[in-house]
Amino acid sequence: MLSGTLSGNIDTTTPNPNNGDGNAVTNLGPWRATQNSGWGGDTTYVYTGEIYFDGTDYFFIESIDDKSWLKIDGVVYINDSTWDNVANSGLISKPEGWYPFELRMSNGGGGAGYVNRNPGFQYHSGGGTSDAEGDNDYPLDPGDASLFRHDNENATLSLSIDNNSASDITGTGAKCNATIESDRTVFDVYLYWGQTDEGTNAAAWANTNFVGSVTNMTSANVSHTLSTLSAGTDYYYTFMATNVSTNIWATPSTTFKTLTAPTVNNGTGASITGSGSVTLTGNLTGGSQANIYIYWGTTDGGTTASAWENTNSLGLLPEGVFSTNITSGVYFGPNYYYRCFAQSAAGSDWADSTETFVTEENILRKYPTDGLLGLWSFDDGTPDDISGNDYHGTNYGSVVYTSDTPNGNGQAIDLNGGDNAVFVSTGGNEEVFYVDSISISLWFKEMPDGHYYPFVSKLDGWRLQRRATDNRFRWDIINGDEAGTTSHNFETEWHHIVVTYESGVEKRLYIDSKLEQSWSRTGTVPDSTRKLVFGAWDNG
């Protein structure tokens, strides 16, 4: 502990000058209590630092000529001015940890020092209130700072304090926050704040609030809520922790701005980033910070949140531009709408108008319409025909819809792994797909999982299928010939295949836009009353 000498009998208010007690500045115990000679007249000896409690009850006694005064953790336990008295603190119960310790002993003149007990200041732990000399000991640290310590010893008081961002900000208030790492030390915590940053100059800050005491916590979050602030105003704050040994400031100071009602707009509008993807933008132009929402869908919900189909919540954002990326749930064709909304404790605001956008056409759906019989994209999770001819399909077995697609948008179907297929209905007119000349275009990943299994089939008329034992194709036109291809690895990547037949002239097979094979063929496609099927030969 640190020791010092003051004038007066007894001075309980002047801080320890750390000028020594006649023995040393730094002592392992209150050395003067072991002496009954050499005391100065009209003199106070003061000892400060921290004392360690082991979690049991502590009991202190004194017998000093003339006066003694003991304060632990801000509480005065002994204040004795009778020169030959034996006074005690009573039992002191505290959780295990370090606590501020301050002992003052004084002499007015004449005889001085210990009287009825030697030394004149003693203690014991573990309970009990006996003040007998044999039941108490002189409080002496063994030299490892396990009983007493102060911030100049090797076992320094470990303390750091950091300002954190303000929270719960409104137009008239905010919560100021900090974190203290205190190594089980006891500190009083103060908040300094105002409209100018005064750093570590306590006297210059406009406002000071006592936050509370931090006791024996290795880490603690502290906060203090301010009210009656001015809206739309910048404020600064910092925390300071103090005890009898030291003052520690949190640096640098931090700042916040109280809220005003937010204002928001739709920024630069929608930015189309690809087929089925779009970036929606906005700008919080006032209010300091607010929770941001972007409402969007195929109908304009105006300023009624519940009327919108979709909501993207962006969380609490500061003033400035913001955006959200949408990569699913948008398709080429419909008009889409969006509108930004901001909300805070100070109010809320909708963008003044609604923005409109249309996504880029999916490259997979850029197709010629002249002579188109059917188009099945599966993007919406159904086997419906989107060509406008309404030749819709019906799932058979366990058809799996997957987001694994050639360009990462929409959906595809997985027909492998069982007796799975899609049957196409033509309303009874099965000769719709009986034509003299035909072209078929599809994307695929993996070959059908059975020998001679088809991708698509109009049995008795034509079929595109896998050959028996290898990754080759058969493009069968009945009364024509079958066509094979050179081997490819089609198991891990998406590929595009097109087959064509011009009646009586030629049939061709393209893979990834490259002509793989062509054959001069004669013959006609026979009439077929079988259904069009994806993933199987026939529907029965």
C-alpha cells in the first residue's frame, strides 16, 4: 500500500500525498501501527490502496493513541477519537475480490502509537468478533500483492475502459455505453457529456453523471441514459473510472446525433443486374438513422405496408444511400414495383412515389414464337406450358424441382432416381405434336439414368434418348434412322442440345451450339396418338 504524512489530528479528507510514513512510501502493511515512538505531533499518517477479501467475513480492531479512521469500499467502519480505546469494525461481509482500502491514524501530541494492542491495528478473516490480541493479526502483505496492492506495484491494478456506440437514440434521449475490464477491482464510474468534446478535461465538460460502482467484475458493460436532449443535435460523451488509487479515462470520446423524423426516397431506382435479378436502391436523406424497409411486388401497395407482396428489411442504417439485391422471386414479363420506407423513434416516412421495373429477359426464354408448339421452363415450380398454347404437363412419380439451373435463376426438374416423368396434355388432340418437320431444344445436366431412357418422347413418332451403354444420344425418327454422337461427359455441367428434322431432307444434332452430326434422310414421321412425355417412353 502507499503511505503519506499530513498535518492535523485527524485529517480524513486530504488525499494521500504519497510522501511516506517515516519508513517508506510503499509498505506491505500500516507500519506506523507497529510503533509507539517517533510519531509527529499534530500529524496524520494515511495508508491507501486495495485489500483482498477471500469471500469470508473480515473483522478489524484498532488501539491507537490518539485517533483512528478506517474506510473500505467507500464505507467508514472505524472512527475512534479516544486515545486508549479498543475499537472494531464489526463483521464486514463482501464477495471475494479487491476493495478500496484507506486507514488514517493520528497523534495530537505527547504519547502516541499502539496502546492496548501491539500492533495497534489488527484483523482476522473467517468470521467471529473477538478483539483479543491472540485472535487477530497484523495485516501484512507477504510481498506478492495478495493482501494489499496499489497501482504503482508490480501487481498493478488492471483497468481499461472503452466507449461504445450510443444506443436507443431518440429525438430527445440516448443511452451512452462503455465496457470496463477491471480485474476484480472496485471503481466509481462517471459519464461526461455535452455538445463539445472536452477529452479528459473533467472541468470543461458541460455535464457529469455518476453512473455507479463496478465491484469485483473482470468485465462489465456500463451505461447511462440521457433525456431532455435537443432533437437533431450532435452530442459527445466519455466515461471515467476512479478509485483511491487512480483515474482512468475512456479515449477517444464518442459521438451521436439525436433523431429527427426520417426522410427517405427511392435513390437511383432499380438496377437490373441480370435475368431474374435486380438491385433496388434508396437514400435516407434525414433523421440521422432509421430502420429501413424496401417493399416490392407485382402490385403497387402505395403507403400501406400490408398491401405489398414482399418486404426486405435492411435494419438500422445511418443517413446515406442503401440497396438490396433480389435474386429470386422476380421473372421477366410482369411489371414490378417498389417503394422505400424509413422508421425511427422520431417518426416514419415513405418515399414520395413508387418505382417501376421489369427484369431482363432470361436468355433461356428468348425463343422464336413462329411455329412454337410448347415451352416448359419449370421456373414457377410447375410443368405448365408458357407458350400461350396451354399444353400443360402433369407430374408423375416424384418429380423434383431444383434451383440448380444453367444460369442460376428459376427452376429445373430432376427426373432421375425413380419412375418419374411429366405427361403433357393436349386435351385429347395428341396429333398436335405430329409434324413433318420439327426442332427440339432443351438444357440438361446428367444423362437419363437408364439405358435407352428418353429425354423427351412421342412414341411411334420420334424420341430423343440416351443410347444403351454410353453417354451418346439417339435421335430417332421412325421410318428414318437413329443417330449417335461422339462421347461426352455430361454428368457435372449444364449443356444445351438441339435436334432438328426436316421431312425427307436432313436431321441434325447440336450440342452447345455446335453441330455434332447431320444425316441426309428420307421418310416421313408417322402419325402417333401417344402422349408427349418428358423422362419416359410413354404414359402407359
